[in-house]
Amino acid sequence: MSLQNTAAPEAGQAAASTRIQQHRRYLMCKPEHFTVSYEINPWMHKALPTDTAKAVRQWQTLYDTYLSLGHEVELIDPVAGLPDMVYTANGGFIVDGTALGVKFSVDERRGEERPFMDWFAAHGFEVVEPVAVQEGEGDILLAGETILAGYGFRSSIDSHREIADVFGREVVSLHLVNPEFYHLDTAISVLDPVVGADGVDKANIAYLPGAFDATSRGILEERFPDAIRVADADGAVFGLNSASDGRNVFISPRAAGYDAQLRERGYHPVHIDLSELLRGGGGIKCCTLELRGATR
């Protein structure tokens, strides 16, 4: 299925003047111990060699790019034997200084749970240890005042009530049905991180329709009528596993169609190649956890 953005050039040019870069604060983890020693998603093949040095170089480019644009990046120390700690988005979900920890669905990643919660506590966040299985910002995304929460492969739908209770916000459940897009952040990108006085009037997203069941597609169409609907080819290169500061959208250089759609809407695509880290099933967003509201 190929879906094209049909916005007129004039609309895109008008939108360009309204895109506002917002200062962001992220948590990252250097992939010093990155390898593929187990298989827990369709992208992982332990029989294929990985290049840790290349993964570090690619990650460093993302880190340096964030800093060059004025964003703040905190670091959590990597732990030997936990090669997937580089995917910090799976370490928690943070809003207004409250950090909900994670409870992984797979044994191989459970060792990451405590290091992330300890880091949050040490940096001034109020930490909530989860009861239900959920995998942080991999499956929980903040879009304006609403929380989008995925389920189907990793996070349980039971976690959605817990998320609503912890943060006191509306939670919209979205059912993922394609195993290649096993986390919500591989199928949706929130393009406008700030809504309100210092940002846009309403949140906008990009999403991959084929990653969701019919009911969830209907929900997305109703709530986000102006969303960018991304083609399967761009989804397949993890084009939607991207981060945005409201103007700059950090995407895979292989997502050519998505790049064009973003430009039509007035966003500025920034290409970051994380092809080595994709061997572990993660891209730009997976390596980027948003920190909202805490002080040390």
C-alpha cells in the first residue's frame, strides 16, 4: 500500500513559518556493549555479525546533532551484559517530573528495569514502579495532553489503566498487529512535542496505517485528521522511529517518501543513519527518552 501526502505546496509553505523548535531534554545511553546475542524481535539475527564500534559512531552522531541544535542530553551509564540499554526509550515514561518505570515482557531485558529507575530517582524524578507489563516510551507517547498507548506485542492493555492513574491524563489504546512494528514508537511519531502557549495549537503526528487494526486506524483518523500517513516502504526502514523538536525531525536517510511529506508540511528533516543499531530492532526514537519536568 502506498499512501501519499496531498497537501498543496502553498499549504506547506505557510506551515513552514509556524514550525517552532522547542528545547528538549533527552536521556541516552552509549552502546558500548551493543551486540545481538539473542532474538526478541523480527529485526534481530544473532547469526549475523554486529559492529559495536560502528554502532557507537552512529550513536555519537545522533548525540552530537542534538547538542548542536541546543538540546540537552543526559547519559545513563551502560551496563555490561545489557546490550539493549542503548534503547533508552524503553526505560520509562516521564511527564511533569513523574517517572513510571518499566516491566519488560521478555526476560532478556529485565535487568534494565532497576538501573533506569535508579537513574530517575537520582536525578530528581518521582519514581513509580509499575505493576502491569509495559515498555516505557516504546509503547507510550505523549501527544498534546493525551497519552497514546500501544499494545499487542510487548505492553499489556492492562497497563493503560495504570498509566492513566499515574499521570491523570486520557489514555488512548491502540492495537498493533504487525510484528515488525512491535512497539508504538515504530509506527507513530509525535511531530509537535509542545502544545499550548509556547507551541502549536494542537498536536500532530505521523503514523503507519498498516501497523494497526481497523479500529485503531479509525481512532487515529478521527483524532488526527491532519496526520501524515506514511507509506509502508518508509515504515520498513524505521522512518517513523524518529524524534522531533517541533521543527527538526530526526529520521532515517532511507525514508525518502517521509522526508518529502515532512518538507511539504514545513518540517525540517535531519538525517541520522543508525543502520547498525537497527540490527537490534531500534532506531532514533528507541535511543531517545524524553525527560519532562524534573530537576536534580
